[in-house]
Amino acid sequence: MLKLCFVGLGNPGSKYNNTRHNIGKDWLLKLCESESVKLLNKTKFEADLAYSESEEILYVVPNNYVNNSGRTISKLVKNLNLSESKIIILHDDLDLNPGQVRLKEGGGHGGHNGLRDIFEKTGSKDFKRIRIGVGHPGNKNQVSDWVLNKFHPTDKLYINNSYDLFLSNFDSICNQEFSVAQKAMHTE
């Protein structure tokens, strides 16, 4: 029985690999590799999907742009009869410094257009999220360019360390021990 669905937000195409906006997708791809699961394209969902060996965990990478992620999520909810509370969205967060990670349940979109689209398309905000800090350029007019660019090498080191922290708490998340994972993952 499906316990959780992890969704990594990111833009399609290799030119967006390792950009700030693709951090959710990049982490999910690394997670699939470490869990030895192979994503397969499922056009019905506009996404690449894979189940864990036990079929308790579903991994999803939408094939649409971040700001249109709601299409995939709404199809998952409707076609798999999946409760929003079982979905954990991995995404970039401008309000957190590079390397900071927060596990959040519910709440608003915080200006993230991908989350906004998900909330609008599903009619729900009851998702769990792994917010991955990518920093802020300091000027809101520079945000689009900022999220579509790659990390500074120092920031990439912080990101890699925070991924390791996420991975070490993955079992707690999968066992729905969110308070345990939150305490460990809420880095400075």
C-alpha cells in the first residue's frame, strides 16, 4: 500500500540541470539513484515515475515546467486516488540560505509559482514539503535569472551537505516521524 509520494520540482531539459530552481528535481533524482529505483516516463501523468521495491513509496519528476507543476500533481491525486497529505514536494526556497532545509506541513506558497499552481490545480494546500534553501539575489527583479542559474561552488557544498542530512533522515520521513525529521533537518 502506498504510504508516501515524493515529487521533485524542476524544469525539463538538460540546460536546467543543477540550477537553483531544479534543486527539488535534482535531489529526487539522487534519491532514486541511492534507492536503486528507475524512473519511467508516464505520459498520462506528464511525469517520470518509479515505485520503491515495496511499492510503499512513489517517486515523481514532473515533465512540465516548475510553474506548471500542478498539472502533474492534480493527475496523481485524481488518477491514483492519492491524498494530498501523502505527497511530499521537494522544492527550492528563496527565503532560506543555501543549505538550509525545512520540512513543512501545509501552509501557503510563499511566492513560489510552482506551489501556487499546485494549490490552484488541486484546490488544496495540505501537502508536506521539503523546502531547500537556494538564497535570494537581494533584489526581487533578479529572482527569475537567479533561480535559473547554477549555484556558486561554495553554495553547492552547502547544498550537498544538506542533501546528506536529508538522506540520513529519509527513513524517519518515510515512517512518518516528521517531528523527528524536522528536528534533525532544520539546519541553521
